[in-house]
Amino acid sequence: MTEALPTRRGSVVVGTDDGQPVKMQYVEQGSPDAEYTLLLLHGLFDHKGTWGPMRAHLDGRFRLIAPDLIGFGRSCKPRLASLPVGERYTVDMHAAYLRQFAAHLGLDNIVLVGNSLGGGVALRLTCTEWSEPSSPTVRGLVLIDAAGYAQTIPGYIEEMAGLPGALLASRLGHWLGFKLGIVPAVVRRTAGHVFHDASRMAPEVVEEGIDILRDRDTVRAYRLAARNLVPDDIQTFPERYRDITCPTLIVWGQDDRIVPALFALMFDADIPGSRLHVFEECGHAPHIEYAAETAVLVRDWARHNL
């Protein structure tokens, strides 16, 4: 493990909702003058802390910025009542907020690193136009078990979007869920499903995820994100992957039960010049389950390709 770099926390106003500021929380380590700036985007129902295990293995050549997507972690959970229900917490909404985030911090020459939903957001940022006057250059793309093709939705996501999620979002259901220990038990069980080896699942990351759910607004945001997870253009958007020109690293767990490794092969076939690495005996989160090894992959790939 490399020597731990100083960590800074901050927040950025990325919009307004009903007249109130919408703030995105983030954690940052490394110097603004570092050789590479990695924007680390977490997955569905996750938070910026999921990048902690991998961040610990990256040195001062990297500026690492890990935000909580709006509706997740410690970021705001706006109600977005002015938008149709089907437009709340979509992949494109997250991309729009991140464009504001990057503009506020003055980011440029960034490497987008996304896991699961975060990978889908990274693809949107790469494959669509930035309308901001000073849009950053995307120097590279790292997809870690990324969502980007039509697939079967895992059961726990459907449950959050359906009746179980509605019950948990109610005042009584939320209180009972924690009083009886149901919510922590379900979160730990679901987290275990993410990993091939449950002993590698970084308990501090899971426990923070449970604590975040104590805010009932988080459950409301999660439900909307689950309901609107699949973009309307999911069948046609992958055609744009063939136009990606920046260096791309694809990292996958062979035993991913959420976004199967078949999709790694599809990304590798569709994105010109991409590099693929598949970890054996690994699930949906190589950046946690094989944190040091994933950091080395990213470090070496950046050194030789960016």
C-alpha cells in the first residue's frame, strides 16, 4: 500500500430545487497539479466511500475526486417535483449534475472511472455533448462492471422500485425496518451478493451505506433511481460506443451476478482500442474486492496510454 495522501472533503452547488440549493458532496485526495485527475463515480445505492479501498493504493501522481451522486450518500436528495416522475434520478440527470460539478471545480483533462451505474453515467459524459462553454477534455475512460447495455434487472433493484421500497419509504415502515434490524440485515445480505468472497466486502463501506439509509429521503431517492434506471434509448445508445476515441480500460469480475462478464466482452468489441482485464473469483466490485490489484491496473494503464 502506498503512503496515505491527505484527504479533503467539500461540497458543490450543482443546481436548485424549489428554490433551494442542490449540493453534491465529495472527497478529494492528491494535488490539483497531479499528472492525472480521476473522477470516481459510484454505483446504484452506493456512495463515495466505495472508492476508499482503491484510493488507498494510488499515489501522488493522481488527483482523485469521488462525489456522492445527487440522491446518494451525503449529497442532497431533492424532491424534483417540477420534473415528471420519469425524469427524476435518471442517468442523464446524474450526467447533467456532474457537468455542473466539473465546471465548478474547473476540472479538465479528466479520466472518468465508473462502476455499475457510475459506469453508465461515465459513458453518457463521454458520448454526449457538454454544453458548458469550458467543457473538460476526457483523457480516458475506465469502466468497472459498468451498466451500458439492456439487461435483466436484478431482483433487489426491482424490490426497491416496487412495493417493498414503498413500504420502506413510509414513516412507519422505515422506523420498523431499523427498529427490527430488517434494513441492516437486508443491506448486508445484498452486499454479500455483490462479492464473490464476502470476506472482502469492506465492512466500513457497508456500515456507512446502512447509516445513509437512516435518512428516509435517501429511500425516496433510491426508489426513483431504481424506477428510472434504464434509459429510454438503451437499445440504440450503445451504437455510440464505437465512436469513443479516448483510451479505455475495461475491468470486470468474472463472477459478477449483477452485470455479467458477457457485457465486458461487448464493451471490448464495441470500443475501439480498449483494453480488457477480467479478475477471476471476483464479483461486481473489483475496486473493493481486489482494490490493490485494480489500482495497479489503472496506474499502469494510465502510464502507458494517457
